[in-house]
Amino acid sequence: MPISSRPWRHLDIQLLRSVLSTSRLSRPEDWPSDTDEFAVLYADELNCLLDQRLPLRHFVRRQRPSDPWFDKECRDAKRSTRRLERAYTAANRRAAAATCGCSTAARLDPATAVAKAAAAKAAWCNRRRAYRAPCDVRRRKCTDFWRGKLEANSSNPRQLWRLVDDLLGRGRVPESSAIDVEAFNQFSLRKLSAYD
């Protein structure tokens, strides 16, 4: 699936504010009287400024089908681990800003900010360790799912081998439109001529 995105982490807020203050958006005498025209002006100005500072990046995100055993309980465990990771990242940023004396973090006590970051890291590491443990919910769900499938089809060898192939990831490979018949033929002829 093709996706376009901007690298928002690299956005300099102060620079954007200064550029916006000199743009047409900050001059009310340049504003159109029509609401639709003003919306177009707003969108055009912001997109132009962002294209200069944060150009769009285009990439393809490949969607991977979810495992059949990955249910709500597994999603909740993963979500809580990711939430604690984001909390640690934010606390770590605040601690770094407080210790360097940045203006946005001037009101934070550096010792308190560092202690909060350490506590957030410990909570995240403990949760991640539990999420990856051999007895965690994901492995239990996976084992129970495949064991149940194998036991249910133990009397049907053909279906049993299909399940084993699925389990090992040896399913049918989807057809690709990236290579046509002629390109495949040329590739095969080159390989055969290499052995002559």
C-alpha cells in the first residue's frame, strides 16, 4: 500500500513559527473575504511551507496478515508494552531537556525528571520481559491453537500435512506481476548458457 508521510520528528517548531509569522496567513489585510478561498489559502500556504522544510516521503507499506491465534488478549498485551515504551521515551526526553537546562524544561527539577525516566524504563523493561517470556500469552495462544488444529485433524493425513505446511510457512506463494514470461525466459537462457 503506497503511503506518503512527512518526517515530523525533524520539524523545528520555532522556525515554523517564525516563517508563519511572515507568511500571508499572518497578514489579515491579505485574507480573502470568502471562507472557501481562505481555506484554500490556508492549505496552500501551510503545504508550501511544509514542503520546503519537511518534504513528503513516499514509501510502500506491506501489510502482513495477522496470525490466526493472535486475539484480543495478545493485542492488549502488546498494546500495554508499547504504551510503556512510549511513556519511557517521553520521560527520557523530558529528563534530557531538564538536565541540559532547555527553556521548555526550565520548570522541571532535573533529579525528579531523571528518577521518573528511570522508573518508566524499569516498568517498560519488566513488561517487555514478561511479554517475551517463554510462558507469555502469545506463546501459549500459539501453542494451544496449533495443538488443537493438529489434534482435530489427526485422522486426516492430507489435512494434517496441509496444517504442517501452514505452520512451517510453506504455503502457496502469491503470483508476482513484477516478472513477465519473457524476462523469465531470458533469465533461464542466460543460466543455461553459463553451464555450457
